Amino acid sequence: MGYPHYFIFERAVLEGAEGIIVTSPQYLEASKALSPWSEKCHVIPLGVDPERLPEVSEAETQGLWQGDGLRILAVGRLSYYKGFETLVSAVIGKPDLEAGEVPKAFVVRKEPTLTADSLLGWARGRLAGYKTLHEVEFVDSIPKTASGKILRRVLREQERKRLTSSALAGPAFETGSSSSP
């Protein structure tokens, strides 16, 4: 619908470009917009070229990926700021008297030294104010479907019940707190 107006800008940008990066020869071939500038296009695929990978014998792979539990494959440099020591398993919107809702994380702790304060501090430095975690709860497991999808509605319902029972028992619930065993 808006492409006829956008086309003018697109054409000017492509015409003035020294080079254009596309992700596959098939994409370049199928793109009507890039056809006048195909000589400027350079294919840089998304992914890894299997020809550049070293050969690994079957014997070298024995014993890998054994046991139960979640496995994560991350390609790139292992750095502290990527947060691999913790995997935030689920975040829900927790009801809040002032904001309406605030983010609360349910975390399965893999590293025993991990604290709620360290996670809250990590999030504060990386997330926009409205996305920053207000509470962290360490749990043994996260409710999931048979296919592994996180059941956030179950976590929300548990949180509603907890808030209802605490409201009946005493003063209004606090915001911005962290819970840690």
C-alpha cells in the first residue's frame, strides 16, 4: 500500500550505495527491487559455511549432550555480560498498585551463588525502565506444556492467588522487592 511512496526513497538509496549486501543468491535473483543493481550486490549468507568447519570424528563426540535438562548452544565468545550463568526462564507481568503491572522473573537457579540482587542489578543496566525487573523468584521448575512451552498463565494465576491471600492477611503488597531463598 505504501510501497509506491517508499519506492522513491528505496531507489535513491540503492542507486547511491557503493555496495549492497544480500543473504543468498536466491534472494538476489528473486528481488525485483535489486535487479537494476545486481552488479553492486555481494552475497553474505546468514549462517556458517559447513566447508569451513573442521572435521570431527564420531569418537570425539562420544559423551557429549548426556543427561537430562535444558541445553543451549551459543555461537560466539563466552562473555559474562551475555548472562550464560543464568537463564531467566519466565517473566510475567505482576499486578502492581501504582504501575498496573511490573515485570517479575521466575528463575531456575543453576549457579548456587546467584542472588536476586545480582539479577536485578544486571537487568537495571541493560533494560529500559519500564522493562526492568522488579522482582525475582527462584523456583525449582517452570510449568511447561508437553512440547516445552512455558505456561505463563499458570505463573500468573499462582501470583494472583499469592497476592490475594497476602492482601487478606495484611497490608497491601510491596513493589520493587526481590525474593530469594
